[in-house]
Amino acid sequence: MTQSSDALVEVLGALADPVRLGIVQLLVDGEEWAGTTLARRLGVSRALLCHHSAILLKAGLVTRRKQGKVGYLRLNAKGLRGPLKRLLSELA
């Protein structure tokens, strides 16, 4: 596999879970969301949100910032756009 194929597999794998897809959908507005707010909106525990956000971070789909005890997530649109653009261009 090529490096771009590996990146695409990682992005698609990260999006293949309903909780992770839900996180990305909530972050699509470009705003930064507190982890506790995301967990509440998705109906999951903070521990489960932390697990899923770590996978999204590893795939480059979100960024995380910590302020005190609160962690904030933001969508990394470039991390999502790049691999998906390459896939679409290969399909064309």
C-alpha cells in the first residue's frame, strides 16, 4: 500500500464507527466543543468519548486543546479533505 492509501484507510476506519462519525458531524460547524458537551450530546460516557477522540486524533481528523481539566476538540478539515479528495480523484 502507498502512504496515501494508508492515510485513506486510517481516515475511513476512523469514520466507520457511529460514535466517531457523530463526533465529526457535530464538529463540522468549525467550532470547538468541550468533551463533556460532546459526550452529553452523543449520549456516551466521557471515557468512551475519550477513547473515540483518541482514534480521531491519531487519524488526523480532530485537534485537541486542554484548558485546565477540560479538553476541547475541533475538526481538522484538512485531515478529512486530503484523503477524501485523493479517493475522489482516483474514482474520476
